[in-house]
Amino acid sequence: MYYTFNYAKGVLLLFIYRIALRDIERKVREMAKKIASEKLDEEDGSIVIDADEEQATIDDLPGVGPATAEKLREAGFEELLAIAVMSPNELAEQAELGEAVSSKIIQGAKKMANIGGFVSGNKLLERRKEVQKLTSGSAALDELLGGGFETQAIVEVYGEFGSGKTQIGHQLAVNTILPSEQGGFDGEIFYIDTEDTFRPERIAQMAEAVGLDSSVVLDRIHVARAYNSAHQMLLVDEIKKLSKNIDVKLIIVDSLTSHFRAEYVGRGMLATRQQKLNRHLKELKQLSDVHNALVLVTNQVMSKPDAMWGDPTKAIGGHIVGHASTFRLYLRKSKGGRRIARLVDSPNLPEGEAVFTVTAEGLRD
Ligand code: GTP
Ligand code: MG
């Protein structure tokens, strides 16, 4: 009897001890997280959103149960900010909810969404000083871009088939490995390939041409094939995780729009497609800010039936992709295998054109 009592006492004590230990562990974890996020705020003046920071999601909204969350998601509202900027009747219509419910959800989203803050111009200038530039192998193209392809930016390259978009991707991947004295970043590359056009042989060829060991280069290019648009977006999450241990300086999505274009067909799907693309691009931009990296996305063009005059082509994805990209390069084929790149949109450079060629060695003047 005595032993049984002692045994029970022991078990009870052990149980209490374990609960206390778990509580302490949890507190320590919370503290570490808080310190990490405060540190980030100090360093970057809150321009950068920590990819790891746990942010509220639509599931945390007051009055939103699993069924409503599902409806919101189905209507393409994955983010609080997207909901916060809606009007109650718009949200009610798009997510098939009552107007009173929509109104309440919007109020909640306004409180919880990360609206962002203001930082001083000097802080931004400091951050701009960290911008690095990557050579393309063509002096003319580098000059058009004010010295090369910039970090902390999304560059959209669009043009018809065979205009050289994938070749630019391959060349920038190789050049990213070069040391900075040679116009490189001495960093690593994530390559999201949606069309199965990544060719290691081509990388090897370009690498040898700039005096790099092709095996070293291929080792530092991390390639994933994206099977559909959802997978493509998941791969960006994967980059977020992997880039803790990999010094990412270039992220390529070739092509950004092909899956979206094939999956979201027709007018009715347009809003959802654009919202998803917008979110995808925002996540990519975040990565480029956090890692001071360059993001290169390629895009096809669609025939514009009403373009009897002027440029008969227009990039897919319209305003969303155009506005999210920091620089836009329009490529077209010219005589003798030459390519013409036109800088269409840039925050600080004049519009202009550059002529380059694609050779066996890669991009050249
Ligand atoms: P889509 O993805 O089909 O829209 O086209 P893209 O714009 O990605 O075209 P891509 O970059 O694949 O360019 C293909 C073109 O690059 C070919 O038609 C060739 O002119 C050129 N090219 C590709 N590889 C080589 C090569 O090894 N040597 C030479 N000289 N040219 C090449
Ligand atoms: Mg291509």
C-alpha cells in the first residue's frame, strides 16, 4: 500500500514537472521569436517584411469559420490586405457572402492586416546603396539598364517565342556565380522552370566561355520544375525556407505566366488569376528585398487583335505584372540573329534600346 502510494506520488510529480518544463520551453521559444522580429525592425527600418514572421491569416478574422474562410479563398482572397481594401457589397458579391458579414470581415481585416509604415527617405537611400548590378555579357544591354541587372528588383523580360528570354535567364544564372570584379554576385541561384526549357548543357557551355568550372556552376544553380501554378507558388515558399542556408542572389521564374494563362481561362477567371499572380509577385519581391537579390521573370506576349498600327504585341498578365516589375524589357528578333531589347518601364532610367546577340558562348554585343 505504502509503495503504491509512493509510486503514484512519483508519477504525479513527474507529470507536474513535465508540464512546467513544456511551459518554460514555450516561453523561451516565444521570447526568441520576439527578439528576432524586433532585431529585423531595427536593422531595416521595417521596409522589409520578415519572411518568417508569423502573420495573421484570414482564418484569424473574427467571425470567420472554416466554411467562410473556404469561400474567401475560393474567391481568391488569401490575404488580409486584399480584403481590407474591398467595399462590403463587392466582397459580398465576389465571395458569395451576406453584406453584413462582409462588412464585419472587412472591419476585422483592416485592424489585422499589415498595412506597412513610413520610413524616411534617408533610410531608403541607405538601402539603395546596397544595390548590386549583374552583367549580362552584353555591354550594350548592361548600359541600357544603367550598369546591369539590379538587385532588390523584379525584372520582367517579355517577347515572342525564340526572342531570347530563356537565354538571358541561363546567362544571368552563370554570371551570378562570377566574382564581383567580373560583374557577378558570387552567389547562388534558384531557377523555377515551368516550361521544361532549363538546359544544364547550355549552362555548362556558357560557364566554360567565361572561364568558370561548369560543375561548380551547376552545383550552385538549384532548379525545380513547376507542374502547375499552385506548385509554382509553393516553390517560392520552398525558396524562403532554403535561402536560410543558401546565399541566394538570383531567382528566375521562366515563365511567370504560362501556367496561369493555361489554367485561368476566360473573363470569369481573370480576377482570380490576377490576384494570384499579384500575390506570387509580392512574395518574389519580398525575397529580393530580404536577400538583396535579383528576380528575373519571363513573360510571353499575346497577339492584340486591334493592333493594326503600332506594336502588335502585349505582355500577358497586364497591369499586375507590369506594375509589380521594377524594370520591363521587351525583346524582339532582328536581322542576322540579333536581338533588340527595349527598356519599357523603369523608375529611374530613360526608355531606350540595346542590340545584342545570342552566340554559342552566350549573350554578347
Ligand atoms: P519561348 O520560351 O519559346 O517563348 O522563347 P524564348 O524567348 O525563351 O527563346 P530562347 O531564349 O529559348 O531563345 C532561343 C533562341 O536562342 C534560338 O532560336 C537561337 O537563336 C538562340 N540560341 C539558343 N541556343 C543557342 C546556341 O547554343 N547558340 C546560338 N548561336 N544560338 C542559340
Ligand atoms: Mg523560353
